[in-house]
Amino acid sequence: MAAVRGNGDKRKRILDAAVVEIARRGYYNTTVAMIARRAGVADGTIYLYFENKDAILFALFDRAMSRFIEKGRAQIPQQLGAEHKLRRIIELHLELVGEDRDLAIITQVELRHSLHFMGQLSRNQVRDYLGIIADVVAQGQAEGAFTPEAEPLLAAKAIFGVLDEMATDWILSRRNTRLESKAEAVAGLILGGIRLRA
Amino acid sequence: MAAVRGNGDKRKRILDAAVVEIARRGYYNTTVAMIARRAGVADGTIYLYFENKDAILFALFDRAMSRFIEKGRAQIPQQLGAEHKLRRIIELHLELVGEDRDLAIITQVELRHSLHFMGQLSRNQVRDYLGIIADVVAQGQAEGAFTPEAEPLLAAKAIFGVLDEMATDWILSRRNTRLESKAEAVAGLILGGIRLRA
Amino acid sequence: MAAVRGNGDKRKRILDAAVVEIARRGYYNTTVAMIARRAGVADGTIYLYFENKDAILFALFDRAMSRFIEKGRAQIPQQLGAEHKLRRIIELHLELVGEDRDLAIITQVELRHSLHFMGQLSRNQVRDYLGIIADVVAQGQAEGAFTPEAEPLLAAKAIFGVLDEMATDWILSRRNTRLESKAEAVAGLILGGIRLRA
Amino acid sequence: MAAVRGNGDKRKRILDAAVVEIARRGYYNTTVAMIARRAGVADGTIYLYFENKDAILFALFDRAMSRFIEKGRAQIPQQLGAEHKLRRIIELHLELVGEDRDLAIITQVELRHSLHFMGQLSRNQVRDYLGIIADVVAQGQAEGAFTPEAEPLLAAKAIFGVLDEMATDWILSRRNTRLESKAEAVAGLILGGIRLRA
DNA sequence: GATGAATGAGAGTTCATTCAT
DNA sequence: GATGAATGAACTCTCATTCAT
């Protein structure tokens, strides 16, 4: 009965161990043996659950991005106005990244690095995420709340860039501030820009 | 004189070779031998100019960021108004990144990765760059052109994030568009934000 | 009764699977898991029937050589003259080897390899086979049909060598000829030698 | 000056070490580290001279077969009659194989094994050798010394089979007899066959 | 008896670095 | 200064074997 848990459990334990180790040392400086030791399994066991070392990293991305998109879908009501939705996205993004520093290091630092050299597998999910933001921008333009001059996808990338930089900055500066605390100010900048309004 | 140039020449050739190889394969998948071969020197010669493999990467960052800041200083007149300065920074950033795709890959992809795992050496220069942008923001607020609500360093990070994402997106999508062509639209977003002006 | 058959059945299925896999890939490139999969049993089940991987190979040789000697005994009447017996042996050898290419590969290629490195277990049976041929040679000499100069065991080895090379050649050249078709010519050579008779 | 020797020397030392180790344990039970240790070089050095472990085995075959064919060419005068030539081939074959037991083990046991599973690379040289014997058979038929009934290539294979079996038998029986001592008797069998002459 | 997930020793191979020339 | 052959530690991955179920 509980046996079924054993399987999922072990895969999860390997991924959890991988997050910690890779966040701490980077993908290339983390050995499979390190992950195995932290997960409490034998080296060979890793290969029962993942085809090779790369596959662990991909699985990590998958899991992280899925959680991201899923939480976004669950916590942003469809019927909300675009500005509220955008504010919510900004809050959620910073919240989720801020929740698990190790995972954040991986998505901000390793993901970026690997996207380019390990194929495009994971870029698709970033694209999905950008698509969600772009939809909100388009909605805002339809509502007459957002400037019609902005190309939605370009705006989405800009927004993502701001959020991403906040996250990266938070990781690289090892201070102990809460990432979410910036949400209000960031939302102000994104919505209002930097130029003084007449 | 010629001797010194010969010397500097070899160091430069190694760095130039490193840019190409590392951009193509990533730092960890590039061997010292590959760099040596492209530079046209013996493997051992590398170690006459660099203490170890990591040192090559650091030198690469140094050179790239120095060029960046230097060009910025040279091409943005001090007496310009803040908005013009900011527009010029945006143009220059996209221009410079767009000029050398190999170098761009390294600064966008490898730099970020290394910042975290190889110590703070290079982070300082990013900080310098953010400082320059922050100064322009502060200048704009003093001039009454920019919103006084924005904390200059935070705004600088947001601006950097937008530019950085544009650059990263340009690299990851292997399309043949010119990166500079986005400058106008990006400047619009950064200055005016996304919310429709009254 | 059915239980016993079920048992023998599983052992047989494992050996049959082993023949195919080992013939295809060689002993060292065949994993126990491959054999188990083809046999339709679990990996662990193999070890209920064989002490270890080597034991499978030994059992294979045993089975093959037993069939060989057994068929020889059954199909070569004791009262036959030596020359007829020898012709029959030549035919039978080529026939049997030619019947099952997979098994032939194992006896020609793997057996030889293992004879040397896995102990003498199987060499005994080759010796038995050589003994049978040597007896026929001696019988021929007693009958006055074969040359008395030839030392029977040496002659037996020479005969075996010819047959063995024919078999090996047939396996290594992947042509689709029938091995038995060479029997007549081979018998001629063995009996008459290569020198023209006066 | 002597430096040039260093290179050829090292490659030779590796091959010599490989012969001993592989003959003793078989190819698959010999590790690269074992060969390196016996050769007195570091593990990694092996890979400066050979692409991978397989390449060592191939090089061994090449060297062995080249020596074989070369010695054959050097020591068998073209103008000899076919029977003398054939006797000389038989002597030389047994002599050469008998000279270096380790090498013999490899050619008789490992060659055979690998021919089938590692591609056909080396089979070509066996074919060359068979061709040489076949030519002698054809010469003998032209001279009217050998029976015209025998197809030369088939006869060559039969002869090779006899020689090969003698060699294999000599290796597998660990007795201390000299292999060459059988040459006379073997030649008699090959030339005269087993049937008593009228 | 049968299973197959788990083990962990051990394999081949790579590559940053050194140093005799 | 320049070379590049040599090093050997360290990596990823495989697979015969075990044992709890």
C-alpha cells in the first residue's frame, strides 16, 4: 500500500537533493555521487529514475516551471481586470521565487546557462509564461487601461526582464531581505514607467 | 616595442579564441586545449598568460565590461538631459550587445552563471554599470523629469533587467533580427510604463 | 509432472534466450537483464536456475556438445567402414553447425574464447569429440584403408580443424550459402590430401 | 635525437604490455589501467596513442598479421615449387605462432572472438593470408603437382583450418611441447590426405 | 518460487595542469 | 618564452548480484 509512495518518494528525494546540491555548487561542479548521497540512495539508483545527469536538470526545470504556471493559474482569477492581474503576477512571481532560494538559484542561474547549451526543451515553458503575461497586456489594451502602443509580447518580455533581474539581484546579493517586499515598487515602475506623469 | 606587442598580442589571441569557443560550447564544455588550438598556441602557453582556466573567464568579463563602461562614458555627453541620456544608454546597450553575438552569449549566459559560483570579482563591474544608470535616474528626478517615487537603484535594476532580457531573448532565439531595432520601443516602455496616460 | 515441466521449461527458456542474445552481441556485451527480458522472466529469476552469468555459458556449451555427440552416436552405425563413418561425421558436423546459426556462433566464437579463460570444464567434451574421430581413424588404419603413418589423435585434430574453419568461415562471411554443400569437397580433401595421386 | 625513439617506444611498450595482459586474462577482463601499469605509463597516456580500448586490440592484430605476412614474403622464395612452398608455409606458420605464446593466444583466441563483434577490420588480413595459400595451391595445380579437383580457396581454408587447430590445441593444452615439431606430420596429412595410397 | 528495485564496485575516458626540452 | 607529451585524479555510467516483498 505504502509501497507505491516508495517510488514517487525516491524520485522526489533525488530531485530535492539535486536542487540543494546544484544551487550550492552549480550543475557542472555537482557530481551524481553528491546528489545520491544527499538523497540517501546509491549512485546507481539515480539511473533508475533518470536517463543521465542532464535529465535531472531538465526534470528540475519541468517541476519548477509547472509549479509556477500552475500556481499562477490557480491564484489569478480569470475575471480580474488587467492591471489587477498584472499586479498579482508580479507579486506571485516574486513570492514564488523568494520562497525557495535554492530553487531560485537554479531557475535564475542554471536554467539560463543550460537553455543555450542543452537544447531548447525548457525554453518552451518560458515561452508559455511569457504568453500568459502577453495575454494580460493585450487584455489591458482591449479594456483601454494599457497603452495601445506597446506590442504585447515585447511588453511581456520587458516585464519578465524586470522580475527576473529582481530575482537574480536578490540571489547574487546574499542579503536577507524578502524578495516580495519589492513587489509594490516594481509594479509602480512597470505600470507607470519612469517619466513623470503630466 | 614590437616585443611588447607580440606579448600583448598572444594574450589577446587567447582571449579572442576563448570568446568564440566558450560562446559556442559553454565554459565547462570548452577545454583549454580547444582555446589553445584556436589561438594558435601550445596548451602550456596558456599558463604563461593566465593562472588557470577560471582566470581566462574573469579576464573575458573584465575586458567586456570595461569596453562597455568605457564606450558609455565616451558616447554619452555629461551635459545631456536625463531622458536623452537614458535613451542613449538603451541604444548603446543594445548596440554593443548586438555587435558581437559571441561576446553577448558570454556576458548574458556565462557571466550570470559565474557571478554566483566564481566569486564576486566581476559583480563589481555590473554594480558600476548599475550605478551609472542610477545616477541618470537621480539626475532626471532632480530635473523634475522623472517620477520622484522611484528609488534610483531599484529603477536602474529594472531598466537593466529589461535590457538584459531583450539581449538574452535575442540570443536564445536564433533569428536574424537586429537587436538595436528594438531600442525605440523599449525606451518607450521604460519611460512611459504600460498604463495608459490620462 | 506439470510442475517439473514448468521448471525445466523456464530453464530452457533462459538458455534459448541466452543463445540468441549472446550470438548477437557476444558474451561480454550481453547483460543478464537482456537474457531475462527475452526469456520473459525477471532478472532475479535467472539466479534461481544458474549460479551466475558464467554458469549460463557453461550450460550452453554442455547442451550444444551433448547434442552433437549424441546425434553423432545415433546416426553413425557402429558397423560402418571407417571411410563411410568419416564421411558421415563430416556431413553431420557441417549439418549440425549449419542448422542453427546462433548456436554455431556461440560454439565457434564464444566457446573457443571461453575454453581458455573460464577453465577446462568444456574442453573435456571437445576432447570426447576428438576421441570419437580418432577412433575412426584408428579403425581405418586397422582396416588397411587409412595410411598407417598418421597418428590418430593428430589426424583427428587436423580433421576437426578443417571442419571448424569451414564453420567459422561460414559464420564470419554472412553469405547465405548452405554449409552442408561443402561436405563432399571437404571429404575429398581430407581423405585424398592435396597432392595429385600417381 | 634519442627523443624520437621516446614516442615509438611508448606506443610499442603499450602494445607489448597489452599482449601480455590480454593473453593472460582476455580482452574484456583486462582493464586499461592494467595495461598502463605494465607499460609503465599513466592511464591517460594510453589515450594519446590509441583512440580507445578497442583500438589497442585492432593495433595488436595489425601488428601481428603484418609480421606474419611480411615474414612469409621474406622467407618463401618466389621461384620455389608449390609443394616446397606449402611445406615452408606450414613450417613458418607453426614457427611464428609457436614463437610467442602470448601473441598466439591473442590471435587464436581473441582475434576470433573480436572479428565477429567488433567489425570486419581485421578479417581482411586473414583474407590476404588465405589468398597467399590459395595462390600456392593454384600454382601446384598448374605445375601438375596438386590435384585439379580442389578449389584453391577452399583448399586454402582447409589448410588454414588444420594449422589453426594445431595452434589452438597447443595453446589450450598447456604442455611444453614445441609447436614446430608437428610440422612434418602436418605437412604429410595435408599433402597426402588420410586415405592409404594405392 | 518469482519478482525487480536497489546496490556499489569498478569500468573507460577526459582534461586542467606541469615540466623537461 | 614556448612547447606539447605526460600525468592521474575525478567523472559518469553500467551491470552482476541481492533480498524484501
